[in-house]
Amino acid sequence: MARPTTNGGTETTIAAETFRRVLGHYPTGVALITARQDDGTPLGLVVGTFSSISLNPPLVGFMPDRSSTSWPLIRETGRFCANVLSARQENVCRAFVRKEPQRFGIHCPQLTGLGNPRLEGAVLWADCVIDSVLPAGDHDLVLGRVQELDVADDAGLPLIFLRGGYGAPALPSIQMEATEYGAQLRLADLVRSEVEQVSQDLMLECQVAARVDESVVVLATAGIGQAPASTTTVGETFPLAAPFGPLFVAWDTPAAQEAWLERGRRLNGAYDTALANEELTAIHSLGYQVTTAGTPADRFERLFDPRKGYGDADVLRQATARGLDPGLTLGAQTMPAVSSMAAPATDRHGAVVMVLRLIGFDGDETPGRLLACRDRLLTAAQRASAILDAV
């Protein structure tokens, strides 16, 4: 039923149960708002309304229920810390909702610079002073001016609340945001669906890296969380200097390869130049790179040996010929464990534009499993090259 309002409009009466049920189909994050009274008493309030508000000035906000008994006490302190819960912290959320006696001592052992309790294991936290409080129906809209904030070293996915239950978002892939890498990011976005598919097919994380001048930047990754305790490497940058990033120079000119070696000598000190050259030769022969957990001299070529004409050879036949059982893991056969596989994606001129890298191997793969991963990765790289060739 609609009725007139003081501003000349109309107000529709909607049952609270209907309002809650319908809007419950939209997911929210879960944040713990903490503060501490002058006598040291810790305060906490769980909300699903935390959000960034403004970059300049740096403002965040949340909307507490006016019927809350904790909110007026937090407001009196003039400050708060917003702690965004991780997907692993549903139990923490319930502990604060139930007001368990030891919740602060167990979960908030440290204080922020403003003296607010900080949640251990939170995805991120923002320490704020209260900037303003605006009435918003049966809630208040609280704006906090951020004094300090940070992301956990092992930040995982956030906890979300949807349709009365807790869960975690499923991200097929994530991509960095940086205007200075605009051209590279546009190309990475073109191959994103292929990267997501190879990650899904193999249940491994697949990264996309590109060369930017004399550096290599991880632009995007798919399958975050496939590897045990994995965290995103998106945005990581490392110098294109031996022994790092050999795929970007394996098909380049001798002068470019020598420059790569020289940068390595300058930045990384003494290292085995012959080994770096050997790796370039192996990558050029194989068409991809495999890294292992063993010493450099114990490379995966013990199984996939380019000097034995590998490339089109039958890996399973080679494994059997060398006394290896394709059905047994490499670890059971004293072979070095594989840590990553990478393959290049090229443009119409044959230049390496980006590299697709698989990570998240558990060290117990069989030769057959590794062969399947290699073949799927090469297929993805070929498809990515076809996409880049059409640009």
C-alpha cells in the first residue's frame, strides 16, 4: 500500500520479511568492527555492510543497526577498525555473534595504531576515526576516515553471506589493475577464458605473465586456491635477467640472449652461465619449460630429455625405457618433483608476447599425469597464440 510522504512522494509499505528475503539474494561481505573503551574493554560488532566510500579523502563505511547495544559504545570511542573476515573464518563470525567470552583473546591478540583490536587472519583491515554518522532509517551510516590499512600476507578469499548462509566467492580468474600496463592487460584479457579453462581442466593454477621492458609482470591468474595454501601472485614483478624468464628470450636474437645473461650477472651475481645457456637450448628444443624442486643439474630432462630427440617422442615409452613406471609417482622413482610448467604465446611475428605457467603440482605426479598437463598447456598456448595472431 502506498501513502503520501512529507516530501511529496509516496511510501510503499513492504513487509520486513519480504524485504529481507528478496535482498538476501544479493551477497555481502562479512566484517568485524572493533574498538576499545578507555578502560581497555574490547568491543565488537559483525556487519554485512562494510564498503569503501571515497579515495580522496580515504573513507570507508558501514551501517550498524540502531538497536545494537555494541554500536553506541563503539561510537563513543570515536574510532574503529574494520576487519574483513576470510572464507576460513566462519567460526570467528559465529563466536562474535554469540558473544563468546574469550573471543577477543583468541581472535584479536593485537591492537592497531589507534588501539583497536585487530582480527588475526582477516583478509584486510582498516583502522579509522569516525568522520560522520548519518541516520538511515533503522540503521546509521557510519563514515570512517582511514588512518592505516593493510592486507594479510596470506590473504585468501573473503567470507560472504548469501541467502542465510556463509560461503566463499568462486573466482575463475583475477587480473591486475594498472594503467601503465594497459596494452599488456588488454591482450591478457583476450586469452583469459582459455587460461580459466586450462586451470579448470587440470585443477592447477595457471598464470599469465608478460614482458614489460626489462621486467616480467604477472598480469592474471586462474584457479586461485587450487594449490595448497596458495596466494595470488598477480602484480608481482621480477627482472628479465638470467636465470629468470628464459622463455621470453629463448627464441630471441643472440644479442638479446647475451643481454639477458649480462643483466643476470649484474643483478644476481655469480651463477652458472653454461647452465643458463643450456636451459635456453632445452627450452628452444622442447618448446616449453619445466622447473623442478631438485638441483639445477637434476632437471626434468632426466625424464623429458631434449638431447634424446624429445618433442614428438612418446613420453610413456621413454619412461618405461628408462625403467620408470608411468603409473607410479616420480617421488617413488627418485625423480625430481615438478614445481611448474610454462609455455609461450606468440604474436603473428613469432615474438613471445606472454607466458602461460602452471603451478600447484603436489610433487607426487605420475609421468602420465605430467604428460597430460604438458599437452593441455601446449594446446592452451597455441590457442592463445592464435588469438594474439588475430589482433
